[in-house]
Amino acid sequence: EAEVAQSPRYKITEKSQAVAFWCDPISGHATLYWYRQILGQGPELLVQFQDESVVDDSQLPKDRFSAERLKGVDSTLKIQPAELGDSAMYLCASSLDRAPYEQYFGPGTRLTVT
Amino acid sequence: QQQVKQSPQSLIVQKGGISIINCAYENTAFDYFPWYQQFPGKGPALLIAIRPDVSEKKEGRFTISFNKSAKQFSLHIMDSQPGDSATYFCAASMGLGGSYIPTFGRGTSLIVHP
């Protein structure tokens, strides 16, 4: 069964350092999403891609976060510099296309900023 | 502002019992209501979803009840099993620019005792 792959699974970094997360969506899925899930809460959308284009990044803190999906396949989410409040689970999801197709989530990257 | 309120925060049920999780929403423009199941170390997975033109949807042991006038919906898990132990998230979404991005509740941690 095809799955969304993410790496690393866990990341510990010191504040002010740069950190990057990688996501490989299910093959053929045009839409890719990055979510942030704070412990004890539901996921919140950070950015949505349709192929290589950003569709929605209204909730992405652009002063420190960036995301790219250069060839419309895999994607990277970067934080620079990391802050203590960035500690969370970062989830990648993909869907065949935009609405109303089911989103398939990856296992996430657990980030701890010290 | 929390647009989707979920309760209870945690739930303990005996094997064979009924688990009930409730959600309420604010925005009447929401027109798609999915429930997600998340196991530790995994991303959320779509469990069942409903649109507001029906009052109930059943898939196996899982049933969504929807009350449009009260802006409430609930998940019922019949004959709960230890394997159902997970965190459950309700969500609500609406089409914006061709996308359906779920607004998640805070989640309910379900423990089913054998």
C-alpha cells in the first residue's frame, strides 16, 4: 500500500538553528500539504501545494518558515531560525487532487527545540 | 477562536461498549465533516465522513450522527474493541478556491479496556 514518507522521524535542535523536513507524497498525488500539530491539539495547515505551486500559505510564518516543491513531487519544509515554540509534530499529507479527495497523512516529524 | 469544539478530551470504555465523541461547529458554511483516527507515532487517517444533507452515516461499527440545526455532529463506535484505542479528531471544512482544508477539533483520546 502506498504511503506518504517523511524524514527524519525525530529531530532535536537548539533554538536559532536551522532545521529541514522532507516529504515524499504518494505517487501521482498532485496536492501536498504541510500541517503542524501541537501536542494535545489537532493539525493546522501551514502550506498547500498544487503540483509545484503554492495554493495557500496564509498560515505559514514566512519570517522563519519556507516550503518548496520544486518538481511537483517531493517537498521540503524549512525553519530558520528555530524557536522554542516551534516544538511540535510536522505532518505531511497528499491527495490525488484538491477537493474533495481524501488526504493521506505521513507519520510526521517530531521536532523538539531546546 | 476555536471553530470546532470537541468533547470529551479523554474517554475510557470497556470492551463491547459504545464510545461517543461529540463535536460542535460555528461556521454554517462548513459542508464536509470528516473524522480522523490517529495511533501513536502515526499520522491521522480518515475514518468516516459526512455531508450535511444526511443526518446519519454508518460504516461498520462507526456511525456519524449529524444535527445541522444544532451545528453538532458525533461519532459513535459500537462494540468498542481494544484495537480502537487511539486519538480521534473531528473536523469541518468548506470549499475555498477549490480546496477543502479541514479545521480540526482538539482530539479525544479513547482507551478501550479489554
